[in-house]
Amino acid sequence: MLFVTAVASGLVCAGSAAALGRWMRGLADSDSRWLRIGLHIVLAAAGGFGAAYLARGWADLVTFAALAVACALLVTIDLAVFRLPDKIVLPMYPVVFGGLLVAAAVYSEWGSLGRAAAAAAVLLAFYFILALINPSGMGLGDVKLSGLLGAFLGWLGWPAVMAGTLAAFVINAAVALVLLAARRVGAKSGIAFGPAMVIGAVLGAAYFAVRSGGVALLGAAA
């Protein structure tokens, strides 16, 4: 049953991303190949599928699935034009926190909600300080995205927050080294950090699943 739900969630997310494709390309205002190869659909499908294995029930499943679609669009746009548009990031704040509020009420997980809010605040402050120190290496779009990913990881637990955050910087450093070695970028070239942040969050969630001895089966807390 869980697998069927995961497949259905993945298909819904893929369909949603496909429907938003034209809007995404208009928002990016670019003809980059990243926007034309269907990457956002594949990423949304994978995110929707994985969301079912992390969700306690329908409330957080819907929240995680919506975040998966948003992140799929953001990763694709960031790869194309090195931007994380506010028109996607900012509306996701009420969606994510509203969804987690409903989940907290349904499953009596008020501690998880408080942890999600705290993690979002911590990562927002951390990334903002980094952006002030090195504005050429990190933009405000990254700062704003960090709050969403912090809320997601914080809902799962502090170990997921730490693992996901660390993974993002390790992944970004590894990609930078590979691109430098291949002479695809220079020492002062910008590298999209949003994809590393999202992949890091996925790895943080996977770490949570492994650390907890398995996945949070959908409906187990209902």
C-alpha cells in the first residue's frame, strides 16, 4: 500500500511540475537547455515518491509533495540562470508552515512543529551571515530557501538538519572542484548553490530514515 501511495504521489508531483513548465520558463526568462529537458518533472516525481516514505499521514505528505514540486522548479531555474525566484520561494512559506501546523494538530506533534520553526530560524540566520560575509558566493535566494529546507528537516529532527546542511556544503565543494578540474569554471565563477542545498536536504532526510531504523510509514500515526 505504501509503495502504491508513493507511486501515486510521484505521478501527481510529476504532473504538477509538467503543468507548471511553461510558467517556470517564463519566470526564468531563458532558453537554457536545463529548462527544456524535463528535469523538473523527473525531480518532482522523485521528490513526490520519497515524500510518502517520510510522511506520517496525509497532512505532511501533501506538504512534502508541494515542497518537492517547488524544489524541482527551483533547482532547474538555478541551474539555468543562477536564480531562486521569490515568486516560488516566498509563497511556499505559508504552504509549508500551514501544512506542518495541520500535521501537528492531526498527529499531536507540536514539538516537531516547534523544532521545524526553530530549525528554519537557525538556518535563515546562518545563511544570512554567510551571505553578508561572502555575497558573491551566496545570494539572498539561497538564504530564503534555507528557511524552507530548515523547516522540512527540522520537522524530521535535529540530526537531519545537521546532516542536510553539512551535505549541502560538501556537495557544493565537490562540484566546484570537479568543474575547476575540468576547466568548466574559473576560480571566481559563480556556481548554483540551490541544487546542492536541495540534494543535501534529501540526504538529510535519508539519514533520518536510516537513523530511525526505517521509514516513517504513511498512516502509522493517524
